[in-house]
Amino acid sequence: MSEAVRIDVWVWAVRIFKTRSDAAAAVRAGHVKLNGHAVKPAQQVVPGDRVRVWVNHRELDLEVTDTVRKRVGAPVARNCYVDHSPPPPPKEILASLPRRDRGAGRPTKRERRDIDRLRGRTDY
């Protein structure tokens, strides 16, 4: 039987996050949920728990099957959980999403001052 392991250690060990500090920060920020609840990095994980992780603009839904304390290789890590995540959207859908051109966002300070001058607001 596998023993309980800290959730930040487990998500790092099964290669969801690159560093242990990234994993702990994600748990503290609420991006990692254990059985549907936000938890602290020291919360213990045991086989059978469900872990939901928001990483790389995608939500992963993982069922813990084995606990590991040390970072393991990708093939071994894959055997430590069952992935219940929905498949990612097809590349055609991602390519069809509208994209804003670089620099087409908020006006710069100079452009805002020009707009204010045009509107007759020069109180600076």
C-alpha cells in the first residue's frame, strides 16, 4: 500500500510542474484542487484521490493510483495517475480564434495624451 505524500511533492514528482517551488506556488494560488477543494501545499495525497490542476491554460483531472516522493521519469510518472481530462481542442479551432495584432491593445501614454488634446482636455 502506498503512503501519504504532500500534494505539492506529488504533482512535482509526477512531472506536472517543472520545479517543486512552482508546484507549491500553484497549490497556494488555488490552481490545484484535491477532491474538489482548494488545499495547502502540505495536504496529504493517497491513492484514490482526485487532483484537478490548472496548468498551461488547461485543466487536468487526475486520479492518484500511486504516490511517489522523488521525481521520476515520464513513463513511471504516467503510471502514478489515471488521466480523466477532456482531450484538448483541435488545432483548427485554436487557429480560427481571433487574435489581436501586437500593439493594438491599450494606447500608450503618448497616444492617450494626444487623444486628450484632441478632445480638449489639457489639464496636466
